[in-house]
Amino acid sequence: MSTSEPTPLRLEPRRTLLDAIRDECGLTGTHMGCEHGVCGACTVLIDGDPVRTCLMFAVQAQGSAMRTVEGLARGEELHPLKRALMTRRQCGFCTPGFLMLATGVLEREPDIGDDALLDILTSNLCRCTGYQGIVAAMRAVIAELGRSNGPA
Ligand code: FES
């Protein structure tokens, strides 16, 4: 299921948002890592804010606008962040969480500085890259978006 339409679900109150996204909605792009709020692999955007879905009950998201990594799809064209991260060496497990964290950052603070960017990105865990590739990918996208928003 991939939709921008409201998705009605009937769930037990104790069901986590992560389980509802993956099992009830079939959106398996959101990854399950630690299930303890540590790794950030389960990050989605709720009303524009990054949220760890393993720590949230699905019922708490009722009435909110939620975006998962599937929501970054642009038909056949890759989202600029996905394209940028593809060129970096990563195993890919943490990528969906980073994509949603980075999307939230870029939408809220497109002129974010390197220190603040690194501070936010290190709230999610990546065990492969030491974050340098992820920061470089984000910097490339910020530069690309700056050019596309500039004078024609
Ligand atoms: Fe949610 Fe790790 S699976 S933070």
C-alpha cells in the first residue's frame, strides 16, 4: 500500500506505529532495528517531525499526517537524497531512517550548518560509514536544491 489518502486501520491500542506501518500497511521500507528508540532505523515524519515509530503507539498517530520512505518516491525518478546516498558506501539498513530524518531537517532548516547537521544526523546510528558519506550526501543535496531554487 502506498497512498497519500487517509488510511483507516482498526488496531489494538498497544500496537506500535512501527508494527502498524510494516504489518498492517505493508510499507516495509521503514526498518525495524533495535525496537528501543536507539537506532533510528524506524524514523518517519509525523506532521513534518522525525519520530521513532518503535516508541509510539499507532493510535497516537491518529489524525496526523505521516510520511514514510515510500512517500519520497517521485515516479521513476529517485528523490535527490536517495540518489545522493546511493553513491556512498552503506549497507543500506539505516538508510530509510536517515532519509526521513534528513528530509525533516532539509524541510525545516535548508541552510543548516555542518555542526548542527552532524549533531542531528548522529541521533540515528550508522555502523558502516562514520557519517562522513551521509553528511556529504546531504551537503550535495542542499547545494543542488539551492541551485534549483536560484534564478533560472
Ligand atoms: Fe526504532 Fe531502533 S527500531 S529506534
